[in-house]
Amino acid sequence: MSTDSNCIFCKIVAGAIPSKKAYEDAELLVFHDINPWAPVHVLIVPKRHIASLADTGVADEALLGRMLALAPRLMQQLGVANGFRVVVNTGRDGGQEVDHLHVHVMGGPRPWTRG
């Protein structure tokens, strides 16, 4: 599995940095955002280091599909009943702050303080 020793999300995946996990399997880790924009805010992260959505290709289609398909199931398990938001920031101009592909999934009662 490809990792980047300087990547904070790779360190979280490796367990070197603690996180509040919401889900984990062989390919994905989901953890609660430490600076949430909504009452429920999790990040879906592939365990394999991929810098951004722009760095994916045909070989990543199944992984990307699994990431999106996981979102509604997680929100249901976390008690979000009236909808949620899915965001993938890509590249600096797209608002990506960590160079490791991740999907923000946010939900809970509105209004949110941000987002």
C-alpha cells in the first residue's frame, strides 16, 4: 500500500496520530473531523495515499464508488435523518487543505456555523 510519511492522514491511518473512528475496513478509514463544520462531520479516507481526486483514474473507480456509497450508511448510523452534504475539495484552488484524497460528509440539524 502506498503511503506518504509526511501526510497527516497517512499517519492517522497508521495509528501514529489518534482519531475518533467511525468506520474502518481494509481500504477505508472514516474518522470524525477535529474541526467540524456541522453537528456530524466525518472524513472518508482511502488507506492508500492518493493526493487528490485529480490523481485518480479508471483503476480507482471501485474505490471512489465505495467511498460515496458508504456516506448514506454512515449518516444513518450516526443519527442523521434529514439529509447530509458530501464535499470533495480538490487541489489548492478547490479548497483542499490536506494532500490526501478525502470526502467530507456533514449532516445534522441546521443552521450550521459554517459550510
